[in-house]
Amino acid sequence: MRDRLRALADERGTTITELLEELATRELTAAEREQRAIEAASELGVEYNEQVEQAGQDAWAKIRAHQDGAAA
């Protein structure tokens, strides 16, 4: 794994540490994703609950399936 990280860092002209820092700042934690979902629902006037969460997950699954089907 370290060799792969080193190769990726070299290809980007950076270090493994900087590569990992970039990943850590770019990716949201589960708690951050949930907070953003709550905020987005609130902006739409929707109470965020398990049903809304499931509907969102289902919608994203359909979008991904469509993209995969379109790419085939």
C-alpha cells in the first residue's frame, strides 16, 4: 500500500503526507454528510428523518444505475 501511495504522490508531484491531507480535506465524514443532508432538507422545508434519508439513498442508487447503463 505504501508503494502505491508513493507512486500516486510522485505522479502528482507531492508527498504521501500531502496526498493524505488532500484526501482528508476533500472527503466528508459520515457525521459531516449527515449534517449537510439535514441542512439541505431544512433549506427545502423538509424535516430530515429516516424516510427522507432512504428516499435520498434510493434516488442516488437510481442515478448511479442510470449512469452505469448509459455508459454500457
